[in-house]
Amino acid sequence: MARGSKGRAADPERDAVPTTVRLRALMPSLAPAEQRVAQRVLDDPKSVAASTISELATACGTSETTVIRFCRAVGFTGYPALRLTLATELGRAQGGFAAARSVSSDIGPGDDLDQVVEKIAFADARAVEETAEQLDVQALHRVIDALVAARRIDIYGVGANAFVALDFQQKLHRIGQVAFAWADPHIALTSAALLGTGDVAVGISHSGATQDTIDAIAHARELGATTVALTNFPRSPLATLADHVLTTAARETTFRSGATASRLAQLTVVDCIFVGVAQRTYDETQAALQATHDAVQGRRVGNHRRQDRP
């Protein structure tokens, strides 16, 4: 794929990805007035589907022109197309929509623990499901191709993203791929300085706006490495730097910044990449998995005791 290309073109009027999932991903890239329209759609899609453009503009404290601009910014041809898509999606989800709405709302200070558990479980499950629904399989193919051919793979992620980077590195290392995960910003930059053509640099950031990760990916790109972004926001600064972009569909809310849902969504994509690489290198993968399994087998308590018996 050519540098800067981001895979399939967005076509919301024919795309299977739910409109609410797409809007959450595009929200940071919208102008403030357009964000108010997007939030209204996210908060009450049923009402928006039944509203005229004038009614929606008034409810959002903006103009009809802004509503039209919002529709085009997220890929619709106009407001009628948005209303039709929302109505269609609401019709498909009619059976479970009411229950899902109550569980999918943000956690409030007055929620009891039963509600908290239910809402967290729902959010985590939906993050995985919606990530799978919107994942660009063609982009996934291209990332797998790059990793299989890579001389070296460097993975960058800080904060909570570092756990995902380490998991990714461990998976790749177990099947014989030369991979490193870097969470320290200075070490990440020094590692990126050693990359070049034939290497792959992967940046993991839910927001896509983490400066430390952006800097490492930018440096790796300048030196000719293939760059990959794993982020929740396809128009984020990190995504604009990457040759290949894979997106998640997780929602972070008041009490859930850096939430498990975001990590689960990222780990879902990591697992898809790992299995794809393993399939492409099947014989080598099987041998490496067996060798690494045998290397630690004796460290298990039961096996250790059996080996000590006369």
C-alpha cells in the first residue's frame, strides 16, 4: 500500500459498521459545533432519525449548514442519508435496543455495584464485538505481509498501551520473529534510530495522540521503516504517520480512562495479527511453539516434582 493510504474508503451508506461506532472514532477530528451534532446522534439516535434538519440544528445550538457539514465530514452525502442509515440500524436492533441502551450508558456516581459490574461487562464485550465488526481485513492482510517479511519489529506503547505492546512482542517472539517492545520514550527513540528499510515499527495508542509514540513512529518512518498504527481514532496524528492503520472500537468514559475495554479491543487486533503471521509461517511457528513450550515445561510445579522422583 502506498505511504499515507489508509485502506478502504469510508462509505457509511453501504458500510456494515454501525454509525455510532464510526462517530466515536471520528469525534476528535470534528470541529466543536460538529462534535455537538455527533454527540446528539450518539446520545439519542432514535430522536435524530425522526428529526428534521432544522430540529436537529436547534437542539444542538448550531445551524443547518453545520449539520450538513457534519454529515459530509463523517462520510454521508447529506442529512437524509444519515437519517435513513440511523433508522435502518435502529430497526435491525429493535429487539435488544432498550436493554442495551440502559446497560451501555456511562457509569454514574449513584450506580450500585450490580449496575457497575453489568455496565463494565457490557462495555468490554461490545468493545471486542465492535472492533471485530469494523476491522479492515485488507489492512490486516497488509500488516501481516509486512511483519512476515520484516527483519526486525519494534513496538511502541506507553502507559496502559505498554501492556499490549509487551503482549504483542511476547507472542511474536515465541514464534521466532525478532520483535522488541519499548515503553520508555528515550529508549523508543534510540531503537527507532536503528531501524530502516525492511523493518517494521508499530505504534499502539488508544487516542493516537500520545506524543512519545508519535515521535518514535515518525523517526522510524524517516529512516525508511514500514510503520503501523493501532489506534481507536483513524484521523489521529499517529494514524496520519502510518503506512498501515488498524483501528479499535472502544469507548472510554468518565470513570474508564485507560479502561480494560480499550486494552481488550487492542488485544483482539493483536491476536488477529499474531494468528495471521503464524498461519503464514506455519512450519516455523509449530517448531518454535514446541521449542518454547519444552523450554519452560520443567518449571511447572507438578512436572518438577515428577522429575525429582527416583
